[in-house]
Amino acid sequence: MTGSRIRKLKLKSTSERAFTIAAYIIMTALALICIFPCLHVFSKSISGGNLVATGQIYFTPKAIQFETMEYILEKTEFFNCLKNTLIVTVLGTAISMFTTITTAYPLSKPKMPGRKLFVMLYVISMVFFGGIVPAYMVVNTLGILDTYWAIILPFAIVQFNMFVMKSYFEGLPESIEEAAQIDGASDVQTLVRIVIPMSKPVIATVSLLYAVNYWNNYFHAMMYTNSSSMRTLQVYLYDIINNGQAFLESLYSGSLGTNLGNSMVNITTDGMVAAAVTLSIIPIIAVYPFVQRYLIKGITLGSVKG
Amino acid sequence: MRKKREEAMKMGRKLSAKQQIVHFIKYFKAHPFLYLMLIPGFFFLFIYKFWPLYGLEMAFKDYNIFAGANPMDSIAASDWVGLKWFERLFSSSQFPVVLRNTLVINSLKILFLFPIPIIAAILLNEINSHLYKKTLTTAIYIPYFFSWVVIYGIFYSLLGSYGVVNTILSSLGLSRVQFFTDQSVFRGVLIFTEGWKEIGYNTIIYLAAITTIDSTLYEAARIDGASKIQQVWHITLPGLLPTIVLMLILKVGYILDTGFEQVLIFYNPAVYDVADIIQTYVYRIGLGQANFSLATALGLFNSVVAFILVVSANTVSKKLLGRSIW
């Protein structure tokens, strides 16, 4: 192993070495372009107000303070909106996984009569979209505007995810299922006791795809809810970015300002935006290392389907 | 007998209608749960995907939301107006603007962003250290999981009037740029942030495709004295070609369907002229100004053209690559 590696290194010509060095430089630069903006926002969220307001914060925090963070957490709706997002994500992912598995499993049976028609319905719904106005009218008619259900409904079954699941099921060895059925297991029992345990990786991957969809979605929450208590994290964040100034003015003019006294200096519009963004990224960054391999699998699963 | 039938089915449905029904009943009796399981999925599919298709009728009616017992009921109760909304739409001054913006923004995104992940994947494949490669992959992939609002917040911080980019510009003696309100740079902001979010994801797709290329080809090429560039040109790129073509077909096929949430979050009235795309316009006239029928007409136009594009893309994909895109 090491021997062959050494030989390879020795064989490397100057042009190859130049190519490798270029690869290191360019890819490192690309990675830094992805990381620096995050570092910048993080630094801004905990740096002194004067420095933030005058644009003196680059990629490291200066005059560290946590008042802006505290302010976002304590004096704004952050926790309520986080709660809404968590409910939508957990409940939504559970519903979506249920519908996705129960749809993908029958459709993965090659001999099932009617299968082609059912698959066709899902394909049609994928390529032809009724539009946002009719969709809004449907949600309105169902009487679920301004509820969690309105935010969950659009992703209750995502066709692409269903097809990823279906093609995974199709790849499972048929013999095990057949043996179970000969032993008298029903289709439901086969699914629950045999197919699902064999499909843990794809279930993890598809759950994550759904969870990311629910967590990140702004448009449905914005369109289908209007009361401020129903805002999700994304809607809240958008409001802070666009109305940060108004937030801050209400803070200064209200009695709140006098109570906070000197520490007010540290709370700036830009700092607030940065703190809110940082707080909403933290959950993703925290979970990401543990789920990365499933997410990468999701891409490759998705791209080899067909 | 059974074998014969299966063979017939494989050959392309040579079964008569009666035989098919008998076959179906037999299968249904043996596997009732398989059909019952489909119900939850179909329930949501019909409610949110098919019911709105019926709502497209609004495009040919003078929709009055109070005409019926509920908004969907009102559709049936409203008066037919033929192609009135389409005539108004195609003669409006706004229509060519949003159509042009949609095509220009998404074409520029393809033009500038499409090649980057291919190059990135080839370069990433050259990184020998496994740990460093993984670190780089993580770094470029993570923005894909940020929502558009988060990305808006991040770039608002970077590019705002007093953001770090403007601080640097002014310290260099250059004038500050209003990235979010200047019509000449706003499309650039859209393209850059799109790339920032998506490049990692696409790079991983190409990286996965590179690993399927037969490594003996490289050994042989090296023995023949091929340079690194020659290897990339004659082995890696041809090996990636099916993936490249598929990705390009997908991008072009979905040219009318992409970018909605991004533009909706990033844009503002100052840049409507260069950034307002079909779907954001539909949203504004429909749900903002309650001009439901006109918005539905434009939405329908968009859906029909998008449908034609996607189906054509699929046909091209089948012809060129022998695989369907769904």
C-alpha cells in the first residue's frame, strides 16, 4: 500500500505536481469563499456595537459582547418562531415519511396492476404545476390558512423523494420478502418488519431531505400564515433583516430603552441581523457533521435514479 | 398460462381488457394492503397537486372570490370571459419585462455557474489528503443547507451600504455600491448568491460521477506520457459527459421554474425592472393586488411553457443518453 503510494509520488512529473498544487490553491480559495461570509456574520453578531455600525468587523470578533444575542433571544419572538419551525419540521417530516414510504412500497412492486398509471399520476403532478393562486384558493377553502397544516400540506409528499425511495425499494433482494410472504406475513407486516429495517440508510436520507425542506421554507409560511404568533423562523428572520431599523426604533423609544441603559450602545441594526442569522444557522451547523454522509448519499441516490 | 401472461405483459400489454381486469382483481384480492397503502399519498397528491389544476379555470373567468360558498366553489360560480385575461396579459407592458428577466437571469446563471462545479470536482479529485478533501467538501457543501432567507441575511451583512465589501471599497478610494438597489449590479448579486448556495451540491454530483471512471485508463494514459491536462481532457471529461449533458438538460428544462424564492426574498421595488420574474409577478398581482384571474392566466402560461420545456428536455435526454429525467 505505502509502497505503491511512494512509487506514485516519485512518478509524478512537474506538470502533474503543478496541477495538484493548483487544485489545492483553487479549492482552498473556493472553500474560503464559502466559509468567510459565515465567519463574518458570526463575528458581527458578538462584536461591539460601534465597530459593527462603522463596518470595522471582518472575519474575527472584536470587543466581544453578547447583549445583541441576549436581546434577540429575550426581547424578540425568536423562541416562539423557533417553536413553530420545530413543530412544522418534526410533524411535517413524520407525515411526509409516512406517505412517502406507504406510496413508494406498493409502487416498487413490478407486478402490481395499475402501477404504471399511479406512477404516471405522480410524474404528471411533477411536471405540471397549477400555480400559486389556485393553490392558495385550495388552502383557503380547506380552512387551514394560518395553521401548521397549511405549511405542511405542500410538502406532505414530494414526488422526487418518493421516487428516490421507490428506486431503493426496487433494488432490495426480492427473495427475503417472498420468503416472509410464504411464511404468511401480510404486505403490511413485510413492509414494517423486513423492508423498513433493510432501508434505514435511505430512510435517514429522505427524512433529512424533508426536514431541510421544512426547516428552510420561507414561501409557504409567508403565504399561508399571517398572524405574528404563527411566524416560522425564516419569516421572523426576513422581518428582522428588512425591518431591523423599525425594531430598533421601537426599542429606543419604548420604556425598554431606558431600562437597558448603557448596554444599548452595543445593539445595532446590523448586529441584530447578524445575531438572528447566526442563531438560525447554529442548529444546522450543529447537526450537519452527523448527517453529512446521509446527505451526500441523497445526492448520489437522486442522480442515479431512472 | 401464468408465464405466458407475464411474457405478454413484458412484450407490451398484449392482454385484452377483460384479462387485465381479471388479473387486477386477482392481484387485489391477494394484496389488498398494497392498494390501501397508496391512499395517504394520493390524498395529499389530489388535494395539493390536482385540485389546483381545476383552479386554473380562473384564468378564463372573471373570478369573484365571494361568488360561491368557498373560494374553490366561487370558481365554478364566476362568469366565463374567454381569453380576456390572456389578451390583457400579452398586451401589458409588464409581460415582456418579466419574461425577459426570467430568461436572462436564469440563462446568466447557467452561463456563469454551470462550468464551475465540473472544474471544482476535477480539482477536488486531485486532492490526495483524504481529510483535507473531506474538509473542503464540507465547506463548499454547507451553504446548500442554508435557507434563502439566511443567505439573504448573510449577504445583506456583507454587501449592505456599510457592509464589509463597501468598507473595503471605500478604503480603496472607490465609491460605495448599493448592491441591493442598483439595477446594474443586482443581477450579479442573484447569480453570485445562487452559485454560493448551489456549487457544492453540484460538485458532489460530478465528484460521484468521476469515481465511476475506470482508473486503469489513467494508468495507461500516464504510461503513454499523457500530461495531467491531457488526462482530464481525454479521460475525465468524456467520462463525465453523460452527467454534464443530463445536468445541462435539467437546467434548461427547468429554466422557468427556478429562482422564485431567491428573487422573492432578495428583490425590492428599486430593482423590479431587472429582477422581477414571472413567478414573483404572479405572486404580486395575484396575492398582493388580489387580481386572481390575471395572475392565474400568467401562471398558466408559465406552467404550459415550462411543461413543454421539461418534456422536451426529457425527450432529448432519452435520445442522447437513453434515460428519463424522472
